[in-house]
Amino acid sequence: MRLTFADLVVSVPPDQLATVLRGWTWLLGSDASPFLVVAAGDVFLTDVMGAVHVLDIEEARHECVADAMAESQRGLRDASTAQRWLVVDS
């Protein structure tokens, strides 16, 4: 079975995305803006400078993965990067 991008993310209505991070403000601060929720539970978000981070909910840490949204979109289109970011086991 071949997985698609839609299989690996969760559709969350925009007005509910802030709720996704409510319990993580101790780690992220209050300025994080979530834009993508991975089916495995991780969350992609931007900071006030526009950098893209991934919140790893299992490890309770976040990592900057791109300096800007366009860079993160290129990463998500790259198969090996997307596999790593979207927590897809080989």
C-alpha cells in the first residue's frame, strides 16, 4: 500500500489549531503558530521570525527544520525528508 501525504497528516480546522498547542506553551512559548499536525502526533509550527519547527510530542522537544515556510514545503516534497519529518517507518 502506497501512503499519500493525506494519510500522514491530520486535518484540523484552522480555528482549532491553537488548541493543539495549548499544553505545550511551557516549551514553545505563546507565539508559536501551528499549521500542520502529523498523524503520529507531532506538530509543525512557525515562530515569530517565520522559522518552521517540529514539536516532537514523544520526546517533549522541538527542532527548527527550516528558516522559512517555503523551505519547509520543499522539504515536505522531498521523499526522504518527508519520511523523516512525518515519522514514517521504512
